Amino acid sequence: MSTNSRVCDRCIRRKVKCDLQRPICSRCSEAGSSCTYSKAKRKPGPPRGSRPKTRANPAARSSSHNERAHEATRYRALAAEPLQSQSAQERPLLNGDSGSQHFIQGLDDSGPNFLSYTPMVRYAANEPVFPGYDLNPSQERHLLLQFFDDVHPAVPLFQREKFFSAYDEGVACRDLIITIVTITAKILGPVDFWRLEAVDLCISSLLTTTACDSDSLGSRAGLDQFRQECLLAYYDFHQSPGSPAWMRISRLARKAYAIGLNQIENLALCSAFDSELTTEDDVEDWRYVWWCLYCLDSYSNISLGAPFVIDLESINTALARRSSTDDKVPDSPKLFLPDEEGQLWKTAQVVLSSTCEREFNIHIITTTILRQAGHVLRLRAIRKRVTDKLVNLRSNLASLRLALPPRYLNPTRNALTAERAIHHHLRLTNVLHLHMTRLIIMLPQDFKVDEAGWLDDWQQSLDTCHDIVSIVEQWNNQFSSRVDPAICFIAFVALWVLNLHRRCFIDANSPLLDKLIRSENLLLLFLEHFSKMWAMPNILLKLFRASSTYGPLTYADADKLMNNLRMPLHPKTLHRICTLNPSSTEFLDGFDAVPCFADIWSFGTPGLEI
């Protein structure tokens, strides 16, 4: 047989080295696949007669980007305005554009042939990788350690020892390192050795450059790029809430679908990694990326009142098994989210009785029941009948609450089991999810149709708000950076409902009225605390303070407001927020000039306001 240097067809498709053995190479033999050697040789380059892809008009592309950047700047500038109770120095915010330059780029560009990884921005050899980034190794490592101590528990994308091993060996992705360090400095800053202007310049450069544009999604660089994009999406959503941040998350979710992260356990449908060359520990890293993205998709669309990008029934990716303290993935059975929310309680019981990661998986389960509640709230807002869905949601929530361990819903720290403070606050976050789900269920509606039933739900909604306040009473501020600040939406809705209850209260001498006022103040302080780190709680505070009054309401008035409830990041609400400062033409550009928030929650209901 003559010598032939051509590799087999399967190895060509998988882009792996072939030993050229005939009649079957070793890789095909191990995989049990047929091994064929095509005689026809394909010339490199595009097929004859094909036309190169046309590029978009640079002027049009620049104009589109400027429009998106202008929209992001409006929301960011609004959040940057200091509250009356806080100075601007206490809450330095981003200066510059944080919109994603390519946030609505289609998936057509991400073809099956993955490109080699290239840095997002290239500069001369004597210049920093990103503008404003000039830290020495000691300063960089200091911020990396701070990230894993104070930020990483909220977005657990890494295994600490594994990351620092790659960092010390010099093989960690530089773009990812810079992203981690810069976001940490923004959240926990100011930093003594890094000027705020330089940090703002660096984060702006990171946010306006899309890491996944290189589309090297089938390599180790692809994992690091997805991690980087998850971190940027997490930061952007909470720091510059608006359409650009929301589209960044949606685009990233569709990228994840394009490479099959929702089907990690089905190798025939997942192209994120080479199953023959990837260890189970690396596959677990991809699972954490998927579930962090699942949470981002949930929070962003619930807060906007929009449909979810990720469909629960499409997921065939196991829950996490490796905890933050495990060196490797434990040898335990894989667990999955059920296709039906009614079976969540069974999954919770299995998670709690297994040796797999518990805190994060319970967080995924409570997020899932909250997604169901968000779906009901969205349908209710567009006047759809949700009676049957509310009955199912109420049953699912009751089953899940009963499946949790004793004292799990107790807001106090469990000293008898030596519960760590960080685990206590992660548990409080999960309990807030359950309370928010119950609050959505208990939001009364149709006062004229069923007055007795309306009053019963009205009382239970007040009880649920007090449960949320009991969580706030146990909150330790030093752990706020370690949980997802999306819980501020829960505090905001509870604050809004409590405000309605107080204004419907008739007896001015009742001790319950004093309790309502104290509860409102606690929730306001809770949001003010988070607003020192994030811009999104600041926007929520501005919305509430500018639209709340002390005028009395009847139950019929409260019912009208309940029926017109929109989530705070609903586009109609955000657009009206931009009229908060009538003297600023930047805020008013493109929106109707309304001097107050009297109709933000009424949405056309005359004479009603919070």
C-alpha cells in the first residue's frame, strides 16, 4: 500500500490528530466509528464562485452603535445622580459608555468552524492591554483574592484553586483576568492604588467590546470567553439596567444555545467542547457557566416583565456536583431540573440528601419557582386569565416549602448546626425567592368581582411583606457583595405593597401603622445600602421616592393600582424614569416630558399614584 499522508474523514471533521493507520485509525477504533479516507482533496479557501460576505456600512454601523450607547448613557446618568441622603463621593459610578457595541449581532456569524482565540483589543507592545489598566502583579493578585472572597459567591463561575494554579503558571486568559480585576475594583472600590478615572476607562472599554465576537467557542479559550461575558453581563445588568444590558444577556443566552450548553449531557447536541479531550472537571466548569446564565436570564426578564430566552423543557444539563471546596467532581449521580415545576420539591429533596453542591442547586430550584411566578405576573399585566396558573403555582410553592429542611425558612442564623455566615446569607437569598413567589400569588385582583376574596389576599400580601422585612432585619451588610443584587427587586415590590397598605389604613392610632412605617424604612435602608455598590438599587429608590405620596387610598383605588402593576425595569417605566430631571435634556431626549411620576404605576388610570 502506498504511503498516504491524508488523515481520515472523521479526524478532519473533529480537527484532531490522526495516526493514519489503515484500515482504521486508533481514534476511530476507540470510538467504535467507521474510518474512511476520501480520495478527493479539497483546496483551501472558499468554494469556487462563492461571494465574500458583505460588510455593513461603517457609517450605519457607527450610527446604530451610537443610538444604543446613548440609551445606555441615559440610564447610567440617571443612576449616577446622588440620592438626597447620600453624597456623590459615596457612590462613584461609571463615566463613559457601557453599552455593548455588538449586542444585537445575529448568530449567523458563529458558524461551525471555530476560529483561534484572539484578544478583544490589541495595542502596541509597550501599551496596556486595555486603556486605564496599569496594575502591577501584586496589585492584580490582591484584587483577584478580593474577588473570590467578596464577589465570586454571587456568580460562582470558577474553582478557586484551579484558577490560581492557571494564573500562577501564566496560562490564564488575560482578558478574563482584567475583567475580574476591574469589576472587583468597581464593586468594592475605590481602590487606593488605582484611580477611579482609570477604572472607569477600563470597564468602559471592556463593556464596549464583545468577547464572544471571535467565536472560538470550541476551545479552552471559549470557556474563558463565556465566563468573561457572564461577568460583564452580570455587572452591566446591575450597573446600567436598560435595553443594552438586557440584550447583552439575551444574546449570550442564544450563543449558549448555539453551542448546546443546554444539552451538555447529550454529546450529540453539544459542541462546546471535545468530549474525548475534555475532563469531567472541565465539563463541570461549563455547567456552572450555563446555570449562572440561567439565573441572569431569569432575573433580567422577570424585572422587565419579558418572556424568558431559556426554556426549562429544553435543558438537558445536569445540576452542579462540585462545590467550591471540592478539588474535583465527586462521584455522585447526576441530578436534573424537572421539566415540570410541580416536581421541583422532589428535586430539592434529592439535592439535600446527596453529596453534590447544595447551596447553589437550591438557589437554582428557588429561581425556577420564581420564574414561574414571573411568568404569571407577566400574563396578568397583559390581562390574560391566570386563575389556573395561580392554583398550580400555589401548589408548587407549598410542596417546595414543605420539602425543605426544618428551620430553613427561619431568617435567623442556625447556630446549632454551625451555619456559616455566608451560607446563611445565601439561604436568605433563596428564602427571598420563595417569599417573592408567594407575594405574587397573593397580589389581590378584581375587587368588584369578589370583595371577600380580595380582602383575604390583601391581608396575606401584607403578611408576606412582613416575612420579607424579617429577612432584611437579619441582613449583615458585609455580605451584600456576595449575593446577587437582583434581590433588590424583591425589596422594591415589597416596599411598594407596604406603601399601599399604609395609605389604605384608616386608624391613625393603631400600632400596626407604626409597624408599617418602620417596615418601609427598613426596606428603604436596605436599598440605600445596595445603592452604594450598584446603580440599579439607586434607580429603584428614585422611582419609589419620586412616585410615592402620603395621600389616602380606598381598596378600590389599591385594586386599580394592583391591576396595572409593572415591574420596575419595564420599558414604559424606565422611559418615564428618564423624565425625573426635567432640566436635563439628555434624559428627556426621545421621551415625553412628564414633570412627575404621578402616573408611573397607574399607566393611564386618572387620579391614582403610589
